[in-house]
Amino acid sequence: MATVDGTFSGTGQSAVVAATKIKIRMDFAGTASVDIEERGHDGNWVKAETGITADYVDVYDSPTLVALRLNCTAHTNNVVYSLETN
């Protein structure tokens, strides 16, 4: 199991996690906006879900190996996050 966790204290990206199933958790202290991004076959990042602005828990489930990261695009208050594989 691999886990990437941290806190967005400004805009920017998380570290990358690669797996077929990734549990995503975010705890918003206030106002911020975070996107979930998947690395495309050409290495560019593609938006999988955009504009998440409230506490969030979900499992990203793919039939093939994917690389995901979180991208904080707007920040006023911190967001604690984790990306967890099994």
C-alpha cells in the first residue's frame, strides 16, 4: 500500500500516485478548489474531476494502471489530503 498525503497551503499539485484503485480524501478548512487529474498517454495532465470545494472521499477505480495527482487551483484556506492505494 502506498500513501501520499499532505496539506495544500497554497495553489499547486500533490505528488503522483499510480494504481488501478486510489482512495482520495480531502478535508477543507474553508475555501479552496481542487481538481483530480490523470496523466494522459502523452504525459499531459487531463482533468478527471474539477472544482471540488468541500470535504471529499471517493475511490478512483480504473481497469488499467493510472497516475493521479491533485491540483489545488484556488486557495484561501488549507486542504488536508491523501491518495491511498492498496
